[in-house]
Amino acid sequence: MNKINLNLDKSKKYVVACSFGPDSMALLASAIENGYKIVVAHVNYRKRDAAIFEQKSLEKYCEENNVKIYVLDLLKKEHSGNFQNWAREQRYNFFKKVAEKEHAEAVLVAHQQDDVIETYLMQEKRGNITKNAGIPGENELFGIKIIRPLLSFSKQDLKKFDDENGIPYAIDESNLKDVYFRNKIRHEIVEKMSKKERSEIIGKINSKIEVKIEQKTLWESEDFDNLTYEQIVKLLDHFMVKTNSHRDLSKRFVNEIKKAFESKTNCSFELTDKVRLEKDYGNVFVVNTERLKKYEYHFKNTFKNKFLDIDFTLGAEDRNISVDKKELVIKNLDLNSKIIIKNYSSSINRLFIDWKVPHFLREVWPAIYDEEGNLLYVPRYRKNFVDNHKSKFVFRTNYFIEF
């Protein structure tokens, strides 16, 4: 194989993600040979003895070919939890920074046909289905466009290309061990496939029908219950991608969600640290937890921002607010507070129960205080409220389920 056609736009610049393995070196060499405008991004995890040698070898290759290279050295970077997930986040955040600095169109990643088959077989064995079978040719991760131009080539094809063209590369010895589930799939199944078997499974992957699902964050419980496993996975995957977060959604986990949501009890599932799925009072919400934060705003008479719209210039005595107040404060309501309503003291928790306020909104529900910190007014929750522009106080609850 003398040449690899990447089918890219030569007027654009690209970031080539390169590890110095045979796949990414074939991608880099092809990009150089085809005259594309590129820079290289390399991540050194410092997990192997050969890591420094590979970095230096790649830097030398880039220097010889007049290609700028960026290196992320993770030697002193602390991590906790799953290393693979942490490394993935570090890697793509780095690629994004390089792409933004270089005004690049996209990041080129050297996934190839073996990776597609391995991923698909892993999805089947684990009972996981994402919005794509295998690996997509293009998608967006961590806010950057990812292009995979080598998906039609096998690992053997790319290694042969390197060898025939004298392109240097190194083999990651950890890929030769069956300590990871993916490596077992690779060595025990994929590498032993005949050309006919490869063709059949690629055909199966390509024939997968795209699952249809409306990407909305508010569902009637009955409608959500009627969604298939594949639809729920695609729905949740969509919002996790938008927040640059990820988790595997097995059939077992999704069935746990559906079973819990079938009951009348309110409940929630933390999908990632940025996405929550919550059932409350007959609705299912996909919540952007990045927006559930503490806040405090100071104002007088009028106030407007992304989720609050207040105008007391027409009078607000009915809201326990008089015009002689020097300053008013809006902040998250203390759930342990009490308020006087028609000469009766009522707890905030009791009000929220009576109003059937979804639990995630209770975390951010606003209240108005005077400059001395006295609670003056708590806006009422009304399900399916439509602003008729006569209200003096509008709390835009949809803000917290927007992604």
C-alpha cells in the first residue's frame, strides 16, 4: 500500500493526535505526504519506560518534516478514580486547547477498522448500545470536532504502510497483554478473523438503523416509560456529550432506572457529575447539574438575567416589598427558613411539598431578602406556567434543564 487518501479539505488546518504508534504515525505521514496544513498533539502519560523515547522520536520526526508539535506531559498530574476515564478527559481537553490556539478545523484521530470491530463487539458483550454502532467517522467530543479518516483500513494495513515507507513507530507493550477487556477481544477474536468475517461484521455495523429520539429534557413519565433501551441511551448520550462527560449505559443500569421510575416515588440518578436524570411529580427531567449553583444578586426595583426577570416598579406591596428599601438581595432560598403567609408561619419545605416543586429546583429556588438578611418573599411554583408579561417576578425554571 503506497498511499493513503485522507479525503480532507486542504484549505483547512488540522491537529493530528499522535502517540507514535503505527496507526497514528501512518496518519501523520499521510497528512504530510498529502500536503495538509497540520500540527501534532502528543500526550505523554509517563506510564511506561519507553514513553520518553517515543516522545523524543516523534519530536525528531516532526522536526525533520517541519511540523509543529505540542506535548502534554502528565508526569506531575495527579489523578483519582478510573485512569482510563481521567486520561481520556486530559487528552481531549489538551486537543481542544491546541485546536483553539491553532484555529484548526478538527482533530484527526487514528482509529482504524480493528478499533471499530473491537468497540462493536464490546458493546454487544456488555449489552451497551450507543447512538453509533462501533466508532463514528466524525463526531464532537469535549467541544471539538473529531475526524477519523482511517476507519476503512485495518491495523495490519497501516503497519504494512509504515514498513513499506520507512515510517518509524513503536508498539505499546501494554496492548500485547490481555489485562484489559478490549485487549482480549482484540487478540482472541479480531486478529483471528478472516477477510470474509471482517467484511460480514463491518456490513452488520453499517446496516445498523439510526435510533430516532427527540432530544428534549422534559418528559411526561408515561412517555419516558415507553422509550426503548436504545432510545434512552441515545437521549442520555446526547446530553452527556454536550457536557463533555461520559458513562457506560448498560441494559442493566437503564433497566434499574426504568424500574425505579415506574413507581410513584420521586427519585433521581446521577449519570455523571454534570448530568442528572430525575423523576418528580409525574415528569422526568434531564438536569444540567452545572447550573445548580449558589448565587447572590443585589438589586433595586428591577432585575433581569438568564433565569430571573423581576420588575417591581409597578408596586410590590403584595410581595411584602416596599419601595423605600435601599437594596434587595436575591439568593438561593434556605430550605430551613420559615415565612409568614396570611399571619401564619409556614416552613419552606412544607410550601415546596404543597406546590409540588421538583427536587432539583429546590436547590436553586430564589428568595428575596432585605439588606439585613430578612426573608421578604418566596415566588410560587406553578407547573406549566406561561408568562403573560403581567407578572412582576418570573423564575425561568427551564434554564436548569437546558444544555
